[in-house]
Amino acid sequence: MEIKYVRCPKCQVVLQVKNSTGVAEKIITCPKCNTTLKILFRKESSAQTATTVQDEAKTRLATSTVPTSNFHCVLEYSGKKHLLKIGNNTIGRKSSDNLADIMIETTDRSMSRRHAIINVSKLPNGSLKAVIRNDKNKNQTFVNNVALEADDRILLNNNDIVKMGNVMLNVKITSNQNR
């Protein structure tokens, strides 16, 4: 199943569009402003297109809430886990003069020393919400292969892949029972 994140050109909301049916093109309506959008997907083999009615593609505002308390948001890279705190977490390449909260050990210079900020907040039901944005760097940040533009704020979901430079970070949002 292919997933694309698309920005509505009219209201600027980010939509998550799932293509579980394997079609090359999908027409959707923005749930916020009712603008009609045409989304193109890559062609998949017939083995990949077998789905059930429950797997039908849905368009939704990009949100993620999991109804459980005691959640943790973790970035995984190269076998290491970096726990994110409630509030802003600056993510960057490790260096001696770095002020990032989470310093990733890499020699990849395309990852900035202050590359992105992930804001983690607790929702009333006890689940966590993690939103990523660039931190005024010159290097690109991607979420699931979708580039973040200068002012984008993207909600992260469990198992999302964040790419900063050539560094791939796996997002894990888990409860104490699932750790």
C-alpha cells in the first residue's frame, strides 16, 4: 500500500492519502475545504493490489492519536534509541559545539547540527502527538520520502521514517506495555 502526504493548495492542510487498491490516479476531496485534488500513484503489480473492503483507501487529515496512557516517543538510529521529551526536541548531528537535545552520531555532513525540531505533546486521552518541522537549516528533511517545505509542520505516526541528510531515523510511539 502506498501512502502520500499531500498539501491542499487552497487551505494548505496536509492530507494523508492511502492507495490500497493500486490505482495509478485518485481523485479526492479535501475534508477541510472541499477542494478536489488529483493524486498520482506509481503502478503496482496485481499481487500488491489484492485488498479487502476494510483496506479501502481513505483520505484524512494527517493525525495520530492512540488511546493509551504512558506513551513514549523514541527515535531509533543505528541500534540506538533516543527518547523524546514533552515539548520541543532539537535533532541534529553530534558535534562538540552542538546545542541539539538529541545528537545523532554520524559523519554525514548533510545532516545539520540543528536539523529539525520535534514537538511532543500529551493529549487529554494520554496519547502523544509528535509534530516535526525544519530548524532553519539548509539541508532537506523528509518524512516517508516526502520533503518538508520551510514552514511545514507534519504530524508523525508510529513507524514513520524521518530522513535528515542521508540519516534515516525510525519513529516509535509506544506505550509501556508495548516496549
